[in-house]
Amino acid sequence: MESGTSSSGKKAMVENLKRYGVISSKRVAQVMEALDRGLFVPVGSSAYVDSPVPIGYNATISAPHMHATCLQLLEDKLQPGMRALDVGSGTGYLTGCFALMVGAEGRVVGVDHIPELVDMSIKNIEKSVAASLLKNGSLSLHVGDGRKGWQEFAPYDAIHVGAAASEIPQPLLDQLKPGGRMVIPLGTYFQELKVIDKNRDGSIKVHTETSVRYVPLTSRDEQIGGF
């Protein structure tokens, strides 16, 4: 059961994102209103305010406008039955959104190298509307180095990377299906959200969507030990 506060909070969050033009897709609006962000942030955090939230382990859950932006950019590759990979899945919110969009006939994989965050994300999903997708195996969350992707269920129609890389990891390009799309922040101090489309012949087309600020995509030890 969701509280009246969470229900109204989700709706207001989505309405604000629509008002400012971040969300233009009905499907994206529906999924962000269906999956309660309040279940995916630490207790006491402002779940529905448009800002990132620290989740421990030198990581954050992105601001709602960034999640909405990535969902919009990947929407065509998140159709029912498609496959998606979420690198740096954190508390599991965006991974859960992907799973709702591709449905029980699709496959969504979340990867994070912090075991505690993976445990947390599983518990969060179990409390959410995406719980049945976790139970039936169409959604799974794993401990691993996301820079290497997750070969078991490749290739993927959609790949999202939730931390900034200095360059595009080759394993992720290899695991992107021809016709698929990857969204990844690139850069160190100055970062840009890059959209990478793999053409049917395997060639790559890249364009810049916007300037961003993400935590670095790094090793587990470097993340735990600081940047």
C-alpha cells in the first residue's frame, strides 16, 4: 500500500517534469508515476525533489530530471520484449523503470560493484510495482564491474551508464545490439551526456545531449576509498 504522501509526491514530481518539458512521452510519465521513487532513496531523504540524493558508498541516485531524460532518450529501445542493461544500478530505481517498460517478456539487468547497494536495490524492488518482474526473472540485479557489462544476456537494445567514464568501455559497445542505443556520461571535470547509436552494420554514431555532473565510473576500491 502506498501512502497518500507518496502518491501525491510522485504525481507532483512527474507533473513538474512535464511542465518544464523534460517529459514529453506518455509512457515515461506513466512509468515514473508507477514506480515510487520514495522506495529507492534513504529514509528521511526528499524523494520527489528534483535533485540527486546521496545513497552511501560515494554514490548518488540521480535527480528525477536526469532519470526522465535517460528514459526519454532510450524509450524506443525499451519496448515490450526488448533487453536493457543498467550499469551502476545503485538503489535500483531506473533499473525498475526499464523493467516496467520492457515487461515480463523483456529482460533487464542491473549491475553495480557495491554488494550492499545490490542487496538494497533488490529489497527496494521487492517493495515496488516491479516486484513480480524480479520474481519471474525478467529483471535481475548483480554484483559486478559494470564497465565489463553483463555478457550473459547480451546483446542489449538499450544500455544506460549511471556514472561518468573517461572513454566508452569497449565491452559495452560490444554488447550493444546493432540498432541499439547507449546513454553514457563522458568526461572528468567537464562531462557531457552522450547518446551512442549502433547502426545495423555495426558502425557507431555519437551525439551530445547535454552537459551533466555524475560521479566517476571507477573501480569498487577507488569508489569506496574516495575519488
